[in-house]
Amino acid sequence: MAGGQERNLRRRIKTVNATRKITKAMELIAASQITRSQARITANRPFRDGMRRIILEAAKGDPAAAQRLLAQPETVHTALVLVIAGDRGLSGAYNSSVLRAGERLVNTLRAQGTTVRIVAVGKKAAPYFRFRGFDVEQSFIGFADRPSFADARVVASTVAAPYIDAEVQQVFLVSTRFLSAGTQSVETEQLLPLSVPEAPVEVETKLKGYTEFEPEVEQLLTILAPRALESEIFSALLEGAASFHTSQQRAMAAATENADELGQNLTRIMNRARQDSITTEIMEIVGGAEALRSGK
């Protein structure tokens, strides 16, 4: 009985050690990807900030033209929700947090009488909504871990087309923002109509003075709006990828720690079982020797 228990424990310890090797490798891979993702976010930030400053400058130059293009619709009959999740799991609460936030937004819009169309990014997103009875208009997979600007352009054209054709009046984005290696938050923002960004004090100082636009502001904003949309979606994809790798690194580190603790506990139980087995054998030998001595 003790021998069988010892074999089972050895088998379990071997399985735990094999799992630990996998989780440790995934932890190291995710940690290496975090640095690369942060570098891409930093490299993209000047372009995104520059695009926001141009939109701000143009809107201040001709408020009437900006109002015609960037104004909020009076009535919203149909809205489109873009949800950015991950292609893979084993990342803690990363996918579940953003998907639940997207579901809450969809339910809120529906409660207001708005028809909702859903576009999903990430292999985990579309099945989540379909399982809950929501129709997913289009799903993009395969680039959530390492997105490119070409991927952002495809997604932007997909969500902009129904807005340009007046099929939807608002486009929302639900994604995870990468604030730091220790802090990520799920945010919901309006992509279309474009909102005029608020300028920080230092930007306000730089933008003082007179600016001439060529072509006219309304035409310029028409040209810039698609580029600004692509920039915002690309930034969200980059921050989502960085948040995914960070969440996965933390989850795999916790799994590795749990595997270490479980392996130690199983080893302690196995040693105790072996000691019990040895003690039992010694007692049997001593008892047999005493019986022989008594017989003589």
C-alpha cells in the first residue's frame, strides 16, 4: 500500500516539475516581450501626440468647420463597438476584464434603445460574445500579440466605413491601456465622431499665434480624420499587446510559484510515506526476530 502511494506521489511530483518548466519558460518569454512592447509604445507616442496636436490646431483655427465634422450626433440609432482582446489565454484577468467591459457597454447602449454592431480583435473576443447571444459583425485574429500599422489600418477602415456611409452614428473602443509595468486599466472611449483633444498647458503655449491652413480646415480635417483614427487604433493595439504580455508574465510567475510550493508539499508527503514504510518494515523485522527468539 505504501509502495503504491509512493509511486503515485513520484508521478505527481514529476508532472508538477514538468508544468513548472513550461510556466517558467512562458514567464521569461513574456518578460522579454514586455520590453519590446514598451519600446514600440514609446516610439509611436510622438506620432500619436503630433496627430492630436494637428487636430487641435485645426479645430481652433476654424471652430465652425470642426463643429460640422466633429460634432456629436443629435440622435444615435446605431453604434459600433470595437473590442480589443488577446489571441491567447493564460494571462490572468486580461481577456476577461476587457470582454466584460465590452459586454457592459453593449448592454448599456441596448438599454438606451441603440442598435449595436460589434467588431472584435483577438481570438478570445468573438467566441465570448457569440456564446452570450451577441452577433459579431467581423473578427480579426493573429496580430494581437505583435500588431503592425497595416493591421491598424485594416481595422480602422472596417469601423470607419459604416460611419462614413451613415449606417452608424458612433463608434466606441474598449481596450486595455498600458499605464506602467504595474498598472493597466480597461478603458472605453469614443472613436467617432473624433473628439477634439484637450491640450496640456505646455501645448497651449506652443500653439499660440496665427496659423494658416492649406487646404481649408474642413478639407484638411477630412484628410486627417482617417489618419487620426488609424493612429488611435494602432496605439490601442500596442498598449493592449503590452498589457497582455505583462498580465501573462504575472500569471506565469504566480503559476511557477504555486508549482514550487505544490512540489515541496508533495515531496514532504512522499518522504513521510517513505518513513512510515521503512518504520513498518523495521517493526516487522524486529517482531519476526523476537518471535524466533521466543520459539528457541
